[in-house]
Amino acid sequence: MSVLVDTSIWIEYFRSGNNSEKLDFLIDENLIVINDLILAELVPFLKVRNQRKIVKLLYNINRLELSINWDQIIEFQFKCLKNGLNGIGIPDLIVAQNAKQNRCKIYSLDNHFSLMEDILELQLLD
């Protein structure tokens, strides 16, 4: 099963090396995927810091196509609100939808995904 690695994991990985053992394992096993939304969150900052090699490596990760179903995003947000989850951002809902569409697990430090896990039937990496 592929694992969609969220922006929060990459930031910690680049900043402090936290979670490096688990991410290194996923990389070595060729289990990770990324999407354009996550790249859009990461790449500009890396370019400002002249991290060209890292940008190139990120672009070499298998990329999931983003096929946004806005009706489903609205339904996801409705389900979250109905269950008392206010403040879930559209980018997180898009990542959740993209992972579900591609039957991927999500690897993230963002607690929004944990809060949405049962409501949206997400698969999270422990």
C-alpha cells in the first residue's frame, strides 16, 4: 500500500530529522507518494533556501494525480462540521480525498487527520 506523506512530515524531516527512521524506511521500500498540493506547500520554501537537490528529489517521487471532486469536499466538510470538527482546512480535505481516491494511507503530524479518521474513513499510518 502506498503512503501519502503530508507536508508536516516533510517539514519535520528537513528541519530536525524527526521521524526520519520511519520515513527513510518508506522511501527505501518505495512506498511513498506525493501530490501537487503538497509540492506547492514545500517547494517554494525550499527554493528560497536554494535546496535544489531536495526539490529535484521531491519531484522524482511518484505523484498522485489530483482529481478534486468538489461535491465530495463539501460532503467531507459537512460530515466534519456535523461531528463537531470546525476549522478543517480545504487543503487537508483535498489531501484526505486524494488519499481515499488512491487507496493510500496518510502519514502526517497534523492532528486534523486523526480527528477526521473515523468520520471520513481515512487510513492513517501509525
